[in-house]
Amino acid sequence: MMGSKQIHLIGAGSLGLQAADILLAAGQQGEILAYDDNTSLHSSELLPGVFIQGGIDLVGKLDPGSMVAIAIADTAVRQRIYSNLRQKGYKFPNVVHPAAVISKFAHIGFGNIIFPGVVIDPAATVGNFVVLNKNSSVGHNAILEDFITITPNCTLTCPVDSGVFIGMGARLLPGSRVGENSIIGAGAVVNKPIPANVIAIGVPAKIKEKGMIK
Ligand SMILES: CC(C)(COP(=O)(O)OP(=O)(O)OC[C@H]1O[C@@H](n2cnc3c(N)ncnc32)[C@H](O)[C@@H]1OP(=O)(O)O)[C@@H](O)C(=O)NCCC(=O)NCCS
């Protein structure tokens, strides 16, 4: 349940739109102020009553204790924005839709955005600044590190290292793992460990030729 305090939302693209919607669904009563570097969006409304104030640099000028949510799907950009703000004394709440089911025995960090239909099992771990999109499930043996983007309808039952992007409908079987900053293609079935910094696709998932991420 969100509160009456103002919240500053970084990102007014599709993830920002959805995060604003989740905040409102979760009972946010304080103002939601959005920020985006796309100047064509400035002064427009993201959702009724949610105005785009200006560029992301404005967020760095807020008072300590301000509540900030980072709704940027690109894992590296999300990470960079946080590292610029981490010393400012801000609070990074979890933005959780009321239709997500999170076990009280799951371990959840901060700054996460959790969509409707997400299920997180007891003993599962979700780090910080993870985006868990709709209808994805996090099994009891999953350990998600930080700055991960999980798109809709994924099934996760293994460790996932920081900075990973998982395409729609991917399934990560027990005993596998996804290494740092790798990308798993939509529909992939991961049944063995995938190293860091690669793109893996298919059933079963294989490293895509010329798929190394710089
Ligand atoms: C895996 C992915 C990142 C690869 O992107 P890319 O490097 O730009 O790859 P390309 O589109 O150039 O495709 C290269 C080849 O891989 C194939 N391919 C791409 N994605 C694939 C996938 N998910 N599964 C199987 N094959 C795939 C293409 O058909 C193409 O094959 P070809 O060389 O025989 O023609 C991307 O296709 C993907 O799956 N992204 C996830 C998208 C998503 O889920 N977004 C979430 C929105 S909420």
C-alpha cells in the first residue's frame, strides 16, 4: 500500500506509464511527479493528474528523504540513474500492484516494480530495482540479483545475475542460471547455465552467434 507522500517517477515511457498506473492501483494518494529526458513529453500528462515535470536531472535536486521510483526498462540505464542518485538520501520504495501475490516468506529488496499477476514464492529472493512484468512467476529456488528486467509471462526457477533482460514467455528451468548482463530471447527455455554478456535464444536456449554484448 502506497502512502500520502509525493513520489517522483523517473521514466515516462511505457514502463513509466505502467508504474504510475500501479502506484494509483496500490492506493498512492500523494502527488506522482514524472520525469523524462524526452523533451517532447515535458508538461504533458502521463495519466490523469500525473504531469511530466522535465528532465531526469531535476530529480537530483530533490530534498533528502524524497521518494523516487525508477521506471526505465533498459537495465544499464536504470543502473546508471541509481548510481547517480544513491548518495542523495532518497527512498526507493517497491511499487507493487495489489494483484501481485508475494509470499511473506520471500526476500524482497527495494526499488522494484512488480506488476499484476506476478507470483513470488516463499524463500525466493528478489534484489533491488528489478522489474517483474505481468504474470511472471518467481519460484522458491530463484535468486534474482539487481537491475534485472523480466518481461511478461516468464517462469523463473534459478539464479539470475545482475543486469539481465529476459524476453516474454521465457522459462528458466531449475539447475540453470543466467550470467550478468545477458539477454534471454522471447520464448526461450533455459535448461543449463548461460554465461555473462551473451544473447541466448530458442528451445533449448543456445547462445546466438554474434550475440555477445559489448
Ligand atoms: C533475442 C533478441 C534480443 C534478439 O534480438 P536481435 O539481436 O535484434 O536479433 P534479430 O532480430 O536480428 O534476429 C536474429 C536472428 O535470431 C532469430 N531470433 C530473434 N529472436 C528470437 C527468439 N526470441 N527466439 C528464436 N529466434 C529468435 C531471428 O529470427 C533471426 O534469425 P535469422 O538470422 O535466421 O533470420 C530479441 O529477438 C528478443 O527476443 N527480444 C525480446 C523482446 C521482448 O520480449 N520484449 C519485451 C517487451 S515487454
